[in-house]
Amino acid sequence: MNKYILLLVIILTGIFSSCDYNDRFDGFDELSRPKNVLQENYTFAAEDIATIVKALNANKNAKDSATAKILNADKMFSEAADAKLLMPYLLAARYYSADVKSSVKVTYDFKEGRNKVVTNLSTAPYVVTESDYKLIWGDNFVTAFTPSKSPEKSIPVILTKNVASPKEGMFKNVEYYYSAEEPVTTIVESKIFEEDFDSHAGSGVLVAIDGWINKDLKGSIGWQNRTYSNNNYAQVSSYNTKAINDVRLITKVIDLTGMNSPKFTFDIVVGNFTASCLSIEVSDNFDGKESNITAATWKDVTSSFTIPQPASGYTTWASAGTLDLKAYKGKKVHISFKYSGDDTSTPKKTTTYQLDNVRAFDEIMGIDVKNKELQYTAYKYRNAKWQSAADSVVSLQPADYDAMGLKFLTTAQAPNFLPAFLRLKFPFAQEGFTKTVVYKTSATACYADEYIFSKGTWSANTFVLTITDQFLLSNQGWVFDPTLHFLLKKGKEPTDGYMMVVNYVAAHQAIANPALVSSYGDSEFYYGFNANYGNITYRDKDRSIDPAYPASGTIQEKVAFMDQRTIEAMQLILTLKYPDAQPQVNGIDQMAEVTGLIYSNPSSNNSNENWTYTLQCVGNKEWKYIQRVSEYGTIEKAE
């Protein structure tokens, strides 16, 4: 009998000795001896959703019911369905016989949501206007940037003037024209008005433009807004109306007072031709009132334009030509697109006409560029000023859409086109290479995706993370282990770990000793953090800039100095990153793990080491160093 008692003692001793990490729970000493202390790893399964949803609904309150609906719909954890709060329901059901001090590491998928960069870039672009170009050039301006008025210098000026209250890290897509050649003196177009119908939403509704008239004098139809291939235009047809139609689309008043050589033009498509139904008319005595359309005198100028008569199908978009308005100089005129259709006659008169880019302009002497190209780019508000984001954001250009055979790119089409586009643009991409790609989904909208190069293929970031969290069974039930995990990353964003330290040194230690920060502003020599390369320098020549460094000491003394500075940097980072951290959460000690520390250690046989530091919160903005673990397996605990 005694040998069995001895065996039981050995087993229980083994159980307790394997659970040192869980001794952080309050009240364990008062509990009875546990019999079923678990330490398990578990992968969350799809069927586990139902268990959590059932438990939430059993609580019978509106908040839990709403969370249950979200979790049941997404089949995945998210900020709205937090695994840290919901996983205990599953663990309580699954490990109902477990005793206090049990721990389970659960691996699950988390729907992170699109990050701020792609969300910020998935907005309407800022289109550089004539007044913007005038701001850059002055009164004698061209509607384009050139080498002397470069986008890099001009766009920040324009955004600073026009974007109210920008926030740090904000992005803006910008559309502009660029010419590789400087402007020359020539005859230019001075716009009187232009209508491209792009700002009028609602395909199939009647065209309604301020100052214009759209009226069927004999029937009940009119010119309609239509959209095809992400382009808006105006369309009219008597097809299937069973009526006679006399539809007038009349421009707002065109004031030709003081004009030099005024012109009028538009683009047109003709389809399903049955008869000539469209005529263009000009009036210089129409008062703009709908009731007086027929009372005014209208001159037919259709012969000044080329209106196609296709044998079948539809034509493609083309200019209809240009009407010279010199005869009306000094006057105020209206121009009417008159559609005379008849769906009752034989043969029928039901030809379809589509209009776009209706404009009037004056020809004057000025400056212009011979050729200009539409370009798209992204800018970021960083360090209180607008800067080009072309180094991190790829904006598809008009030539890219042409190569794809598209005018724009829908979100449904993007996964079919963008991987091939990125493969051609970045033929030497390395594993893990990421790029944010912005593309136009319509004339007035943009969308952004983050793409990652992995295993030879570009694929869109789904923003679904696979996470492993540890949950502990306390006397209060299953709770999430609140250990904070922070990955130091290279990069010059203020939130990147290495850059956090560089900025801190620049604002503190470098005030008295500016040499502690490099001329590039991306590395410092007090703690030794380099944001550009993402490492910590232990080199003598770098650290000697710090007067406290034991330059004449032994290598052991130097390494000890730098190791201590690294610990201080870890404490600094955690204080900056988690200023409200408390010593305990739900009765569990607040720990933190900082990973991604890379440095050359002169006392090691390895040229570079990647370390993980563990610290414990012991007070308000106080962190105690516990240990560090090397990628090579070295464990160094605090003395």
C-alpha cells in the first residue's frame, strides 16, 4: 500500500513543479489540493462557435445577444467579438472538470479588419483643379505640373491649403496632369463651361443640372443619366415609348461677352440607328424659361458637327466636332440638343444618342504644354507636412488600366489582375515583401488593398490573423492571460519600436549631446537603436559617442553596460506603449514580452542574435526585468 502512496506523491509533485508560471493567481494557497491541473494546447474548431453562441444567448441580455449574432455571422473572432472575453465560455464547457491553475493555449483565427492605411486610401481622390494650378503657376498658368513646377513640390502646397485639419498619418490620393516639357506660348482654350455628367448619380434617372432644361414637349421621356464601364453620360431614345417625342436638353446660358474666339464641342455615341433624330440648335433670344422654348428663335447648326449613322450596333465615343461661335460674340446664347423621335411611325425613329464632355471655350493667347498625362499618386501627412508616399504605396496609372483592357478596376476584378501587375512591377520581390496598392473603381472613387509576396505569389492580405492565446483557470473562472506582446520593427513611423526609442533620445538625451542622434534622424547611440536597419548597435565606435560608455573598459564591462542600457530601453518602450498598465489584471500579474531585438554581441560566438525580453509591471509605469531568451536557446535571468 505504501508504494502506491509514494507514487501518488511523486505524480502530484510533478504536476505542481510544472506550473510555476500560474502561481501568479491570488487565493491559490487557500484552495484545496487540485486533482486535475491541465496544461494543454487546443485549436479552435468551427463547431465551437455554437457552444459560445449558446452560452451568450443564455445570459439573456441585449449586449451578449448582439455579440452572439456577430460571432455567428462572421464565424470568426474580431474586435466586436473578442476572443479574450468569449473563449472562457468554451473552456468552461470543454474543461468542466479542470482544477484551478489549469492553463490552455488556444489557437484561433482573428478578423483584424483593414488597417488604417488601406482604409484611409479607399476614399475619393483629391483632384487638382484649375485654381490649384493657378496657385502654383500664377495668372498665366497651365493645367499640368512640369519639371519646374514638380508634383513633389507643388502638391504639398495644394494639400496644405485645401485639406482642413489633417492628422498625423493621414493619406490622400491625388489626381493631376503632368508634362515632361515646359509650357510654350500658343493659342489655348479658356474654359467657359464643361459638363461630363460624372457628378450626377443614378443611372436611368432624368438629367437634372442646375441652369439646364430637360423637357419632352410632346411625350413623357427625357435625356437620362446612364453609366457604362464606370463612365456617366446622358442618353435619349424613343425606343418602346409608343409615342412621338420632342426632347430638348438645353444648356445653361453661355455668356460670350468679351470672348475672342468662342467654340462649342461635345462627344457622342450613336446606337441602333433607324433615322436621324438629333439636331443641334442655337438661340440668342431664349430667356431660359421652359415655357418659352418654342417662342424663341433657334438656328439649326447640326451641319457643323459629325453625327454618325451606324449600320448596326453602337459607335465608340468620339468628338462630334467643333462649332465656331464667333457670330455670337458679345451675346448670351443657349444651345439645345433636340431629339425628334417617333415610336409610332413606320419606319420608326428610335435611334439612341449618348452625350458626354459637353463644353464651351474661348481660344486665347497663353501658355500651354504640347502633351500632358493624367497621373495618380498618394501623399501622407507625416511630421506635420505632406510628403509623397510613393515609396510605400503603388498607385495604378492610366497606362496600367489600358494594359488590362479596363477603364477602372472593381474590387471583384482586383484579385485577378493585381497579382500579375505586381509580378511585373516587382520581379525581384523577396519573401514577405508587402505593398499597398491603390486603384480606381470609378471616376470618383478609389480602393486600396495590401498585397504580400509569399512563396513566389502575390496575394491580398485578408487581415485574418492566426493567434495563440493562453487562458488560465483561476478561482474566478477561466481568464485570459494578459501578457503583453510587442514586436520591435524597423521603420521610421513613430509607432515602430526602434523609432520610438530614437525619437525619445532626440527629445531628451540628445538635447545636451546632439551627436547621440544620426544626421538622418533614424538612429541613436545612447541605447544604440537603429530604426533604418532594425537592430541595436553594440559597436565601440557608435557607443563611444555616449560619454557614460566605458570606452577604456574590458569587453565584459562594455557588454554589461550595453545590456543594461537595452533593459532600460525595454522599460522605456513599455512605458511609452502601455502608459496605463497595472501590476495585475483579474488577479494575474501583468507581464510583457518584447521580441525582435537584434544586435551583435561582442561576447558571443554568434555574429547576430535575436532576443526576447520578459518584463513584469510592478507599479505605475514601472517595469521589472525578468529574463531574456536568445534565438539560440540561451536563457539569462535577472540577477
